[in-house]
Amino acid sequence: MPKTLLEIDGVSLSFLRDNVTFKVIDDISFSVYDNEFLSIIGPSGCGKSTLIRMIAGLIKPSSGKIFYRGNQIEHPSSKISLVFQNFALLPWLTALDNVKLALDNTSLSEYDKQIRSMEMLDKVNLKGFEHAYPGEMSGGMKQRVGIARAVASRPEILLMDEPFSSLDELTASQLRGEIIYMLRNRRISVKSVIMVSHNIDEVASLSDRVIVMSKPPSKIKDRLVIEEKYPRDIKSRKMGSVISRLYSDLY
């Protein structure tokens, strides 16, 4: 049995508007294991991105608890990093300096921060672009910088909030392949990935497991294990049945 890295236990989230309580997420529980790629899908507005922000320690659940290696998550941790959909780079900083931001609150020397940041950029195939500014980079390059920044602190869990949705399909496909290569070949510290996506083909091609959320108040509607080896042919009969099931879950 694989080791449990993360446990979501009965998590709910509600908010108050005009003296009326709205429940967005309702009693969700699941575990995330060592060496797996887990995707979360569901209709727009079901709280997928909110859920991974709770896992990141950026939002507190209204009820329930989230545990990382048995310890309750109550604030952000260097062991859990988040890759944003819109790159979230500071335009006045170079690629290298944007990555170094992730190391600001560490005890590393300035030299070691520099070396590690350059190392991370090399791992995402941006060697030679350390001193480029975001305005000089393509969308794919910007997202590579975002990924390098997310893994610079050597997290064990990488959260990805629709990381490829703002890229053209050719660039997105290439970047998906690079992510899988890094994970499967242990080129980075990340042990597990949790990704939110609306792209069913993307989810089917990357995921070991899929959690399907319902409309709000959101519960878990389905859980699916995908056992096909990498690289996957999404046009194959087996993957076709996986994709059909995911579409039927959503619609």
C-alpha cells in the first residue's frame, strides 16, 4: 500500500452573503498517496480551485481538516507548492529573480539561492534564459518559470490550478510531457501532484487517479483509477472508455 502524503477529512466550506449562508463544498474526503498524479475535475463554480487553495493553507475550511503527513495544515508550507493558471510572475524581475522569490524565507545564503534557482530553471529547460524578463518570454516559458519557482523550495506536493489552460495546445502538450518526465524520472523533489483542470483529455493523459466533484454544494461524485502506462494514447480503446466516463460524470 503506498504511503499517504495528504488526507482531506470531511472538509466543507461555506460563506455568508446578505445574511444567507451558501455552502460551496460539502463534506469532501479523500487521500493523496506517494508517487501519484491526482486530478480534480467538476463543473465551473464547484470549488475545485478553492479546494487546492485550502490544501495550500491559503484558505481555511469551515469544517473538517486537512493533514500533511499526519500534521494538520493551518498555514502555507514549503512542502506544498502551487502553480497558478496565470503565471503570477513579477514583470520587473528576471526569470532567475522570480524563482528566487520562493526562497526568500529560507536560511539559504544568497549564493545558494542563486545556484538552486538556476538549477530549477535548467530542469524546466530554460537554461540560458535566467536574465530574461516575463515580457520577453512566451506563455510556455512563463509557465516554466512558474513551475521552477514552485519546485525551488523542494516541496513534496505540487498543486497545479489549470496550469496549461492559457497556453496554445502545442505548447501545452509539450509542457505536459516535460512535467511527466520530471516526475517519473525524479528530476525534482515532488512526490505527488494535485491538478485542477477542465481539459478531459489532459486529465486522462496525466492522471493516476481522478476525483470528480458535483455541482455546489459540491460532493465527490466519482473516483476513477487510470492504470494505463505512460506515455498514453488517448485515442486507444481503453483511454476512450476513460474519457467517455469522465465526460458522462461532468455532463
